[in-house]
Amino acid sequence: MAQVLEFKLPDLGEGLTEAEIVRWLVEVGDVVAIDQPVVEVETAKAMVEVPCPYGGVVTARFGEEGSELPVGAPLLTVAVGATDASSTAPGDDGAAAEEPSGRSGSGNVLVGYGTGAPAARRRRIRPERNTASAAPAAPPAPAVVSAPSRPAPMAVAVGEVNGRQGPVAVISPLVRRLARQHEIDLRGLTGSGPDGLILRADVDSAIRQAGQATEAATRTAAEPVVAEAPTAVASPSAAGAATPAAAEQIPLRGVRGAVADKLSRSRSEIPDATCWVDADATELMAARAAMNAASGPSGGPKVSVLALLARICTAALARYPELNSTVDTAAREIVRLPGVHLGFAAQTERGLVVPVVRDAHFRNAESIGAEIARLTELARTGKLSPAQLTGGTFTLNNYGVFGVDGSTPIINHPEAAMLGVGRIMPKPWVHHGELAVRQVVQLSLTFDHRVCDGGTAGGFLRYVADCVEQPAVLLRTL
């Protein structure tokens, strides 16, 4: 007899208490294997697939896509032991969907942890619609599965593509999510990737075409309204009867909610102050060009400006460790941290995230640059883990990529400081007593006034500026 087990939203770590359901990977009636991903959820830290620790038939799902569930809330129920021979569809190889006897559940809740047994091929049990309430208690009759008069419904990821039946050629969950957000039917797209793989560029093109069609239809529908507009405006009664447009309401949840909570806490708890300085970055840019030229065409990845600035920050924090600390308000203590875990702000489609380069004080500019590039790619694809987004001790914010010169950064709580970097651009500058055009950048340091005074913050910022203006200063610490 089948035993119905309830799978609850597991603790995803890092103090997270809730998650938003982005996409269900199974439906009621599907056969799932132990550790098979069943739902894709988004937390304040990352987007993850949650595997089910039971093998059997899905009998119920809790929560719609886009809804939030607290940790410990029911996700789905699984009828364990309900996948007998009668549930095997014609043409299947007859392999059982469950794991071998003796293993009814793994207890694993995160992808990449614990056992890595491959998921069995999904099969759907199709009970009669009028007996849906009884389906969880007993397996469906074999006649329902093999009835020739009822075509089998297609699974979510199966459709007709280019005139043939088969799985939709999409790998990236971000591409699928983008298509859902803009109501794009992936089954109607022709992929431009290898073997017809649907890429993000294909979805973006479809979104643009849909937008152009909508805009054209709107213009056509609006033409007669424009001609009658003077008469309508001239009538006070008609104007008073107009219904005002409803304001858009955007829930503060997910990444946006986490950012709002952290910044609000930073502003309310940390007495911050900001100092800034303009620096001549001409020599730094020349040193970077020389470094990349010396590596040759096959000498490895190029060193970025952000990587050089990150290396300068680690050297400055070694001189001014007060800024690599945190404040324990309960104990009324300043805790100076032994290592530098350097965070850097990255703007993504999901919002602003701050990946962390671990042990940056042990890395050179090339190593830091490679790690920044790796984490940036993970952030762009939404694959950063919660551990890669926490634990930073100092943050570097390069807002110059947005074309702005300066800012007053908000400290990334519970850190003690953040260095902001504006755009590097040609400006008039007095160089060796003469007016010249130089590459100038504005550096802004926001610091927690509890951990140090202005003299320490000014010394840190001045050292960073000196290294930018004369990279040879940094050689003394290498």
C-alpha cells in the first residue's frame, strides 16, 4: 500500500526564512525519483532547485508560481510505493522510478549536496479527472494509461518545435523565466544555438517583435481618440468622470526586499561618514596596458581595472585594519577581522548583488581578476550560492560603469567601510606644474565612524589614491 509523505520547504541556510516559488518542475501525477529536483525557488540570496528526498508519485502541490512560502511550509506530498508496473506507460523500458529497496528517502535538500544519484526519467500517471481526489490513495488503472482514444497530454517542457514533437530546446532557466515573464511561447521559436538550442537572444528578439506589434496596434487604436480629445477636455463633467490610472504596486521581496532590509538597517545602525578625493589614474591605466601587453596573446586573461583597485584595497586594509572590522553592538566591541573577504557590487537582472572574493589578501591582481570574472558570470546567470554572497569584510563599488563620477555609498552591513569608484575620464589636470589632459577618477570612502576617526579614513583613502597615481607605491607591499 502506498504511503503518502509530506515534503516541506527545507532550511536553505544563511538564516533564510522564506523563498519564492519561481517554477514547478513536476506536476500532480508525475513519478519522481529520490533527490530529483521538483521546484525552483528564489531566496534573498540566490535561485536554487530543491530536490525531493522521497521517490514516488506526486499527489499534491502547495503554492503557485510567484507565491512565497516560509521555511517548514508544505511543498508537496508524495505517495511512496505507488509506482508499480501498472503505472508504466507503453514504450517505457519498465525501469522502476524509485530507488532500490531500502532507500525510501535521502534527506538531502540542496542540489550538489549528499548523494548524486541520477534522476529517473519522469513518467506521468494520468488518472481520470472525476477521480482526482482518490488518486493519491491508489495507483491508476492500467486501462487509463493505455486507452487509445485519449491522446497523452504533453508535459510542461514538451511541445511541437519546427513541425516535430519533442522537448523544447531550452537549457537555461533564466531563458525560460524571461519567456514566462513576457508571455513568449517557446514552442513557437526557432533556436539559433547548436542543434536548435533556444538562446536568450532568440527570446529577446521575440520580445522586441511582440512589443513592436503591440505598439503598432496601440497607435492604430489611439488615432480616433486623438481627434476627439479637444471636445472631451472642454467638458468639465467629462473630465471629472475620468478614472485615474492605478498606481503600480511592486512587492519588496526576493533580492529587492533583501537589499531594502540591509540598506535600511545600515542607515539606522551605522553612523557613517563619507570622504572623497580626485586622483590622476593615467599611470595606473598605463601600468595596466603594459601588464596586459607583457602577457602576450596567449598569456592568460587580461587584468581589469577593478582587479587592480581590489589589489590596492587589500594593501590599504593591511595598513589600516580598522576598516576591515565589524561592530558587535551586544558586546559593545569592535571586532577586527583577520582576513579580507572582498565584496564587489554587481548589477544583474535580479537586482544588485555583492559576490565575495574569499581570502583576497592572499591573492595577486591576476588571481583576484579571475575570481571576479568567475563570480560575475555566476551572478549574471543567477547561479550564485548563498555562501558566495555572504561573509564579506569590505566592499568595492565600481559605479563608474554607469557613467557617473561620484556617489555616497551605503555601507554593506555589517561591514565597516565601502570604497566607491567613479568613471575614469580625460579631464584638465595640473601635472608637473603644467596644465594637461589626464585620466581622472573620483574615489569615495564611506566608513563607520564607530571603528575609526577621520584621520584613519583619510589615511586609507590617501594611500589608495597614491597607488592609483603612482602604481610603484604598491610594489613596496608586494
